[in-house]
Amino acid sequence: MGFHEIRFPANLSFGSVGGPERRTEIVTLANGFEERNTPWAHSRRHYDAGVSLRSLDDVEALIAFYEARRGQLFGFRWKDWPDYKSCLPSKTVSADDQLIGLGDGERLVFSLSKTYQSGEQSYVRPIVKPVLGTVLVAIAGDPKVESLEFSVDVTRGQISFPTPPDPGVRITAGFEFDVPVRFDTDQIQTSVESFRAGSVPSVPVLELRV
């Protein structure tokens, strides 16, 4: 799959509309009860990159980004402004934000994830596109130093250690992250509202499985 490790301009995605989608299959039985099932283990996010009244320079920047991705052909990174941290949006990222695994004395590589908790139920979301320079890691509460005590693959969302953590110790991480997406249209339409402003009413963007 073609993917460009570049983020859609964050100033243009700010204020965009979007969020997660789930797919649920519902069968209503003769007695009125329902059976519900889902073929998706993970949600898929949709966004609209369309910009309302903006400067013509902003419109040109969006068109340039779209053309460089060849429309739907290549994926890219997207900053989901309401949900781009391992912690609450109002908090500062810390190394103990998310539990990403337990040491077993053999394992060297751990995948980043974010847990969404509501009551007794939770959902663990794989994080595959962490932002370079934002990843913090701790073993048993002890912060580690990147490049010396761990390394990060920001294209796959994986943490690697030079030696395996001891059995039973908690591996935690904090980070900012992007969503891997692609444009979901082969056409965008623009309009000029004035000599200095224009708009792009709708540019759908769809999360990729990577």
C-alpha cells in the first residue's frame, strides 16, 4: 500500500468534522429480541478536510497536498484534534499514560496502543503512527531515554528495547499520534468567494488499515 509519511496541514484540519465509525450487524428475531454482531474488531474514522472561507493560499495548499497524494492513491497522516494524545486533551503526555505490555524476559518489541475506558468496559486501539519526538517510555515506572534505552519506529508504532524487560514488569508509554488516512474522493471542487478568499466545501478523508 502506498503511504506518504507526511501530515495533512494541521492548520487546515483544525475545525474539521469527523470521528469513529463502527459496523454492527443486527438481526431481529421473531420474538422481538435482537442478535448483534460486528465483523470489525476496530473502528474506522471518517473526516471532512473541506475548508470554509479561507485565504486563497490555504486553498492552494490543500490542492497541492491533494495532487501530491494523487487523490486516493497514497495515504498520509492526519491530526485528529479532539483525540491525538495518549492522555486527555487538556493534560500533558507522560510516560505512564498507557500500559502497552508486560515484560516476559524475552520480548524486545512492544506495540503502542491507547485504551478507551467507560465503566467496566474498555477498547484497546492500536496506534501505528506516533509523532516523532513525542514518545515517552517507562519500565516499572522508571522513565527510559530514547536512542539509549529504547528506540521508536514511528512508521509502525513499535517500541524496541536492546535487552528484554524482566518478567512481570509494566511497560508504559505516552505519546502524540496521527491517524493513517487517504482521500476518499477522486475529485475536489473549489470556489473563489472574493479576490483573496475561497472555499473547498467537502473533501472526505477515510482512515486506513495499515
